[in-house]
Amino acid sequence: MLAGSLGVEIVGVQTSSISDSTGSRIYYPAPQEARDEAAVSTPIQPGESTVSMSVQVTYIIE
């Protein structure tokens, strides 16, 4: 809509990035015992959670 009002067309995405307030995540392989325990149902607790993220996209226009 904005591109059209400016008389241009978006033809692709040059770059994109996402950032959140938690910083970088590092994933480690879980030991077998943890994977076995994960098969058991996890209870869901009531409540609220706020998540904040930023997305930056650089478009290619013509």
C-alpha cells in the first residue's frame, strides 16, 4: 500500500533481522534422561506473559 502510493513496487527483500529482549539463545543437546522426562505432559499454568520483539526489513524496490 505504501509502495504503491510512492509509485514504486517491492520486488524482494534485501535483508531482515529479528531481535528480542532475551538476547542470543544457545541450544545444547539434551541428555537422554531429559528427553525421556519431556515425553511426560507438562502442566500449563494460568497467567499472562508479555513478549516484545523488533523486526527490521530492507526491501528491494523498483
